[in-house]
Amino acid sequence: MIALLSVLCVLGVGGLLAVLLCRWPRLSGAVGAWSAILACAVGFVVSARLLLAGATTDWQAPWLPQVGGALHMAADPLSALFLAALFLVCGLSALYGLRYMDHGRGGLRAGLAWLWYDLLVASMALVILSRNALLFLVAWEVMAIVSFFLVTHEDERQDSRLAGRIYLIATHLGTVFVFIFMLYMARETGSLEFDAWRNVGSGLSPLAGGWLFVCLVVGFGTKAGFVPLHIWLPEAHPAAPSHVSAVMSGIMIKTGIYAILRLLPCLGFPPLWWGWCLVVIGIGSGVLGVLFALAQHDVKRLLAYHSVENIGIIALGLGVGLIGVSLNMPLVAVLGFAGGLLHVVNHALFKSLLFLGAGAVARATGTRETDRLGGLLKRMPGTGAAFLVGAAAISGLPPLNGFVSEFMIYWGSFAGVNTGPGVAAVPLMLGIAGLALIGGLAAACFAKLFGIVFLGEPRTAEARDARESPPAMFLPMAILAACCFGIGLGAPFAFQVLRPVLAGVIPLPQLSLTFEAIAGADAFLAVSSVAFLALVLVLTVAAFRRLHLSRKNEGSTVTWDCGYAKPSARMQYTASSFAQPLVGLFSTVLRSRRKFRMPAGLFPSESSLETETRDVFRDRLFTPAFKGVDRWLSFLKWLQSGRVQLYVLYIVITLLALLVWALKVQA
Amino acid sequence: MKAIGLIHYVLALALAPLLLGTINRVKALFAGRHGPPLFQVYFDLGKLLRKGAVYSRTTTWVFRSGPVVALAATALALGMIPMAGQAAPLAFTGDVFVAVYLLGLARFFTVLAALDTGSAFEGMGASREVQFSALAEPALLVGLVALGRLTHSLSLSPAYAGVGPELWSAGGVSLALLAVAFFVVLLAENARIPFDDPNTHLELTMIHEVMVLDHGGPDFALITYGASLKLWLFASLLAGLIIPVRQGPEWLDTAAALGGVFVVGCAVGMVESCMARLRLLRVPQILFAALVFSALAFLLQMR
């Protein structure tokens, strides 16, 4: 625990030094980044050891005892799992950021960016470590605010400022529900300690429990990005610098999932509808997230929508697990939670890999528009290969890690469908169908993204002149890609590591029997053997092909274009045209806008087509709702005269009223 | 793993191109032609392997890896498909999902190889392929999971071993619905009429054939062989459902299962002879219908 505390201190001090040294940009950047890298390296080793040992550490110090606060931190296997992912991704992103931030302007702004980055890492770690509601809320709030500063890093751009504002409002609205939850729990138990909340559940009425569950899902779901609370995600993630997007998308949104997992057991034994609820949220977020991603043109915006999709898969896993718990089907419960938890880690790995890759592309070409890129694999072979690994992993394809977590959810659902009663089989079957649809659509989306950005011919001069990223930026991507392969090939080991975490999350007796049953069913062993076999088979066929072709003559020419004499790069299929059939099929939800200028006249010269897919939930749900609130509150505008004397008067009146009320209560 | 499973696997690897030949022969008979020899696909493969290769200067290693990954993944997926009620060489809990996702891997690389050429035609084919497969995948998985519930098993091999006359009399409606759904998915996934016309001459209207337009020589041989393996895979999924002949000596069961696969091939040929290709806009509707059939087969067991 002392090691983890010193990690937090190093992060804070390093960030402050980066600001103080901002007169020397190189030094400041190096201090800011290296303190994060070193702290994360230590933190990763400590948390990985905790996780592997399945151990728990606890640390307490007095802090604001009058209001029930305490500096109470602990790391159990659940925390250790999230911490390990956090430190790995944040350390690698910092290494990447060291070179990535180089090309921006230096000075105070760069120094501040490192301060915010280091504080973001520290506050996320604190969120995961804290066991006291007050400490948790402080860390939660610090996390929200420093990430707001990172989102508005390029604050001269209007879209960055707008993104920051949307993010700030969304996160605080979510926090309101978190407050309600925590205040209720504090009132029930008279304590702000999470440990004291553990037995509240049995005393709650079903109605109160239900409302608390809703508060939990809405409050933390806003941070996690459940549809329709996701609207800040596609705005905020693209606006931040790429290594920050990687951290926000890979880790920060997972703190919402962590908090749900941490606090859900306090609410006691889950009724069936909680599982239903999460399964439906999961399918909705997954399918809508990937559909909106398909329709995007901006690489980072597309990736941000994919975070919504993957959060959906995680929620689906947790929902399957909850259904298993409430119907006392331990196999379903264990596999559902295991899939959800492993997907948290997997998504952290491949999504940060993809964001880092997208940042490398943006840095090399100066654009994030998919349709202005192309042919980058030849110019950036390392980045391209790493990006391909990430793309295949996020599409859930074997032999990579995304498949392992989805397999767990599939297996759990399948087991429930086979043996469970109808109330379990129907939602679980829905989950299987939803996951299959999500998988197919995600593969479509990433075939589009990788195909248009990295393959074919460059569509613009910027893309043609792109250069490979420096090694310090490539190395983090290579490590993340290797991790994707590692988990993909090591499914039994991954499940073994998850066991202590699962034992802490699932409130069912005799879980060890289920663990043994799962380990005995040798499905994970088979999955990893098949993954190895796939690699071996691919290499064998490739070797056969190579050997066979070495004896033949090989020619090169232009792509077959049906005899057309002058092909140009602009004639290639674009991302919009690639996605059009699917976008058209789901136009009822996507509502893409098209601006089409038809070619006219006998010798048509110019024509154009613009498509834009805005977020339906933002346009149709939140904008009207906020406008309504705005209109409603404008009746109170006369209160706001701008004269200080009047405001003092308001304060006096309020105080008087309170005084009268207090006297009355006493009497 | 029993030896019989391996024998079935080797038989599948060897006979898969014959299935394509059978379909072509049936189509020729329906059209009143004599048609190419049954073994024409083998001759084609041999000829392609003897040729050299020509690559577009636009392409990268992704283009070259497309056929390789597609063949390897399909061959591996085929190893999980049981035949004649015997366990497949690779049979384990949840193998359904692994098999379907391996096919997804094959498709992913085929699509990327198509996009690597930078040709608008191949982009079109790739775009259609991902659209239709994204809809076919849920139909197939829901169907296979429903079959799992019918037979109380979590793996393909015991599930197919459990299909028999008793199951047909107990849950015949479900099985029939599943068979229809699987047949639709077979036609869509293997680019057959009415979803795609493997013999059309117009690149604009193709799906699968246009994606592999730039592959030639040995690469195209890998693709053709991979495609025939995939067809065999789906045909044996369907044949195991509709022709559950069991209890005889093993060689008789095997012969019946092989016969079933070729019966499915003949059915494909007949459908191709009697139908025209659908408009592309209609395809998603048919695939949704297949999903509904699978879901109905599942819901009927909820009674």
C-alpha cells in the first residue's frame, strides 16, 4: 500500500514540477512524462502482484472525522485488476505523449497539460483505491475536472470548448445521482465508509433498492457512457490530445463500471429485473454505438462511438452475470461477470492502442478525416500493423483478446439458455443475438476504418507525404498489440487471474465448485489451443504459398479497373460509400443528413455530396430538454439584476428565513 | 478425439471441391446442357497452382495475406463441424462461437485484401459482404444456440449427435424452421443465387467474386479452395439436421452423411436454376427473415 501511496505522490509532485519548469519546455515535458511513466511502472508491478496473489491491503488515516471522512484506501483483487489496466495504459500513453506533445506549442500550456495528465492518473487511481465516500467523491470530482481541462487543451478551437462544456455538464449531472445514492446509504448506516454499507441491502425495501440501483446505473453510467447518457463521449474524446483520449476511453470511462461493481453488492441480492435492465442497456449501447460509429467520418469520433459499443458489451456481460446470480445459476453468473471484467481490460488495451494509432496518423498527415487518407500502410508500416491488430481485436476476432471476453459472455449465456427457465433463456438469447450483431457490425466498421485509412492509394497530398512515427510513439503501440495477442492466446490464464476478483463480486455460495467446473470443461484451453492452431495454420499456408511462388514468376501491374485508361486515387471507394448500405438500412435510428448537389447541364462540371450523422439522442432528447429547462428558468431572470447590493439583500433574506425556521424547529 | 472424426475431416477436405462441381452440374442439367465435368474444380485448382502471380502495385502484404488467412481460418472452423453424428476432431464446450468467429476472421481478411487494391469495384463487393454477413451471423448463431437448447448440449458435436428421428417427432417444427434458416444463411454466406450470382459477368452486381477480382494464380487457388470448404461447412451443418441417419455401421452413417451434403448441393443447384438474383436491397429482408425463423425455432421450445 505504501508503494501505491508513493506512486500517487510522485504523480502529484511530477505534475507540479512540470508546471514550475515550464520555462524550459523540454525539461518540463520530460519531468511530467517520466514521472508518470515511472510511477505507472511501479504501480503496475505492485497491482499486478496483488492481483496474482489475490491479496488485499488496507490503509487508513484520519481526515475530517467531523463529517465522517477518512483517508481510507484499500486494494482488493477487484481494485488491483482495474489498477493494473490503469497503470499499464497510462504509463504507455505517457511514453507516447512525450513525443506526441512535442510538436505542439510548449510553455505553460504544455506544462499544465502534463500536470492535468498526472493528476488524472492519480485521481483515477484514488477513485479505485478509496473506501470512504467522501474521499471517493473528492477523487471523482478531481478526475472530472482535470479531464475537463485536458479536453479543452486546445481551447482556441470552438469545438473543443463546446466539447468541454458538454462534458462538464454531463459529468456533473451524473454525479448528482451518485450523490443521491451515497447520501441515502450514509443516512441508512450513519457512516461514509464503504465497508459499513455492505449489509444495508438486506434491510432495504425492494422499492428503495430499485431506486438506488437506478441511481447507481444512471450516475455511473453517465461516466461509463451507457446509451443515451453517452452524448459527451463522442464530443470529448476526439477533442483531447490522442494519448489523453486513449486514457479517457481506455480507463476513465471504466471507473464508472468499477464503481458499479464496487457498490452493487451493497444493495443486496439482485432481483431479476436488474439483470434484464443491464442486458437491455448493453444491447442498446452496443448496437447503437457501433451503428453511429459506422456513420462517422472522423477517425477519433468513430473510435469514441466504439467505446460506447464496448461499454455495451461490458454491461451485457454484467447483466448476464446478474441474471445468473438472481436465478442461482452460478455458471452463468461467473461467466457473465468474467466476460464483462475481462472485456474491461481488453477494451483498455485495444482501444488505447487504436487511439494512439489514430493520433500517430493525425500527427503524420494533419487530418483525421477518413476520406482524406489512404495508403498509409506503405508509409507507416509499424503503426499500420499495430492498428490492424487493434482493429481485429476490437472486432472480437480470434486469436486476439476481444474474442476471449466475448466467448465468456457467449458461453455463459448459452449455458443459461440451455438449462435455465424461460425468464432467463429469453434475455440471454437476446444477449447472444445482440452480441452477434454487434460483432458483425464492428467487423464491418473496422474493415472500413483500416481499409480506407491504411490500404489503397493515398487520397490527398498529406496522406502521400506521411512518415512513420518515431520509435517512442511506436513502442507503446507495439506493447499494447502484444498484450492483445497475449490474452488472446492465454484464455485459461486470464480466467485463473480473474478468479479472486469474481469471488469478491458474486454473492453466491460455493463459487470454487463452479470455478473448478469451468476449468474442467476445458473450453478455455480449447480456445487458446485453437488460437495457437490458427496461427500455426496461417503460417503453414503462408509458407506453402511462399515456397510455391518462389518457383513461379511474379509480375506487377496496376489494379484491374475494367479497362479504364486513367484511374486516379479519387475513384477509390470511400468510407462513406463503404458504410452506406448499413447506414441506409438503419436510417430510422441514424438519421444521417445528406446534402447532394446533382451534376447539371449538358457538360456537368461540379457536383458534391455531404453526409453528416449527428447524435440523435443529443439532437432529439437532450437539446429539447435543456431548451425546455432554459425557458422555464428564464422566468427567474429578474432575480439576476447584476447589482451586488441586491445580491447581499438576497443573502440577508435567506439567512433571516433560515433563522426563523431554525427557531421554529427549536420551539 | 476418435479416428472417425479425423477421417471425416480428411474426407471433407478432399471432397469439398466436388460439391461445387455438383452444383454446377445440376445447374447445367436444369438448363439442358451437358455441363462441365464433376471434377472441373479440381482441374481448375491444379491449373491455377501451376500459374505465376501478378500483383497490383497498390497492394501491400495485407493483400497477399487475405487468401492465406481465409483458407486457414475456414479449414480450422471446418474441424469443429461434426458429421454423421460422430464427434468432430475439435469438439469442446462453446465451439459454435469459435467456428462462427473463425469464419468472421476469414471474412475480415478477405474484405481487407479487397480494399487493399484501391479499386472501387472491390470496395463495393467488400461493403456488401460486410453488410450481409453482419445480418447472417446473428441468424446462424441464434439458430445453433436454439439447436443446443433442443439437444441440451453446449457443443456442436453432441448437439448434432442428438438430432435424430425422436427429436424430429418431438420438436419437428423447430428443426424445420432451423433448416430453413440455415439454408438461407448457406446461400447468403456462400454467395449463391438469390443473394449473389457466382457466374455473372458484370462486376458492378457481384459480391464475393468482385472482392477477389485482383487475385490470380496460386492465390486464387487458395481462395477457390477456401470457398469450397466454406460451402462444405454450411452444407454439412444443414445435412446433419435434415438427414439424421444413424445406428448403422460407421461406414454406412458416413456414406449417408456424405450423401446428405451432396443432396444439399443439389438443392442449391436447383434453387439457382429456378430463381433469379434478388435486388441487393431485398437481401437484408431475407436475412432478417432467417433470423426470425431461428428465433421462432427457439421460442417454440419455451412452451
